[in-house]
Amino acid sequence: MPKRDRIEAGSSFATAIMAGIVVTVLDYVNRTANAVKLRPWQVQRLKTLRSRNRMVQVLRERCAEKTGATRGGYHHIAPWFLSLDPTGIYGIIDSLGRAGGY
């Protein structure tokens, strides 16, 4: 019998949604970083958001852990917890700091 990949219901649709959330976060960071006065170390830390590991850390901490919802090892993302207002950028900077590095 041939080996089959495990297919999760809804995963292809979830990929498009996550891509949209990631693009929204990156756009928000770019616009907000230019609008508020950030220290050089904060700007440097925000640049690390473009790596996959850093983005996963921010999304997990700011969207998934607040709901506490997991199923089958997958986190349920709740993007309304991102707080994409002018002060929300500081929460993203803090999340990146907890991820290590800058």
C-alpha cells in the first residue's frame, strides 16, 4: 500500500489566511515604525520580524497563547489580539525581545 500524506481539513484555507495576517503585520510594522519615534535598538529588533522564527514567535505569543486553544498540536490564531493600533508596535517589540537576540 502506498504511503499517504496526512491531510488536515481546512489547512489549505488556513494557509491563505495566515499569509494575509503575516502581510498585515509586516505592513503595520512598516507604517507604524515610520509614524512613531522609536529608538535605534527598537528599529533593529523590528527588522528581525522578517525571519520565519521571529514571526512565529510574535503570532504565537500575541495571538495563539492568549486564547489557549490548541487541537492536535496546532495553535488557533485569534488575530484580533494583535492590537494593531499605534501602541501595539511596542507589544510586538517586546515579543521579539523575548524571542532572544536583539
